[in-house]
Amino acid sequence: LAKASQALSGNGTENDPYVIMNAGQLAAFAVAVDGGNTYEGNYVALGANIDLSTVANWNPIGNESGAGNIFNGTFDGKGHTVSNLTINVNVTSGESNHGLFSTLGNKAVVRNVTAANIAVENSGDKVRAGIFAGGTEKVTPASHSNIGTRIDSCSAIGSVSAVSTNDKLTYAGGIAGTGEIGTAITNCWTDATVSAVASPVSNKNSMAGGIIGNSGN
């Protein structure tokens, strides 16, 4: 019964998307992306508001290292809200990307979603944190005239903290920690407390922003 309740209806097309109705299905969707299903060319939609208050520590959708196994389809919130998401992690080695998604692929679209009462606390080696995503993937070919990842008509309410305990470059943003070349964030707003710290403090850059911590160049 638990497995059946996590199955998504729909065929993954724009007119008949895979529909997520509850926290269990959203968590199972995250595990599917972690396992290698990027959903490229597929459409996923929320069919209801999703309350994650029963999830102690959210597993971001996609591999947190930002390398492979990341979401690359279209995720449409249909005006629904994802609420009460909490992340509190310490990744001691390598890059870590944390948010609702880990890293969004260069063909990914996220739209029409409200994220409310979100708390993302990411510490460790090389840290990127955002309410919607730790980061995005660079568009191919890498050109400022090409559009890759799209985040449109989304709002984010909560807090984001990124702390590098190994004094590395650190990024935090209300929408995304970093946005690589080609990332388009449009019609979005945030009401978020955002901080980025490299510790012990030296001349390393720590970047934080209400929308994005750092954009690719």
C-alpha cells in the first residue's frame, strides 16, 4: 500500500503530466531523480499543496554533489505551495547543493510554485544553498545568448544559511545559491533571511542574495 501510494498518475506529457499529491510522492520523486531518472523531456506537476513538516531532514531532488542525476524536466507547481521544508546538513568533503532541488539541469524548468516556511542550513566543504536549488547547470554551449535553466513565477519564504567550515567559496540565495551561464529567473520574489560565511574567515568570497548568491560569468 505504501508503494502504491507513491506511484504518480499521468504519462509525463505536457497535457498529462506526472502528478504529485502528497509528501510521500514528492520524497519518492526525489529518490527517483537521485537514482538517475532526470525526467528530461517530461512534465511533473503538483496536484495539491505539499506539507513536509513530517520530514525531519529533506533529501533534495537530485544528487547533492551537482554531478549527474539531477532534474532536467519541467516541474509545474500549478499555483500550489510546498511548505515546512527543513534541511540541516554538514557535508565535510566536496561540493554540496541543497534546497528543494539540489542542482537544476540546463533544460530544467521550475514554475508556478510557492515555497513557504523553508529553512535550509548547509555547512561543510564547498557549499551552495537556496530555497529552490543549491545551484544550476551551465547551458551548453555556454553563451549568454542561450537560455538554459528556467525558474519562473515562483516565490520563496524562509531562511537560508551556507557555511564553509573549510574556508571555501560559499553561496546562498533566496531562490538559488548559484546560477550558471544561461540561467533565467523571472517573475520571482523572496522574503528570506540569507547568509553565507567562509570559516575560518579569510579572503575567500562568501556571496548571498535575496534571489541568487552568485551568477555565472
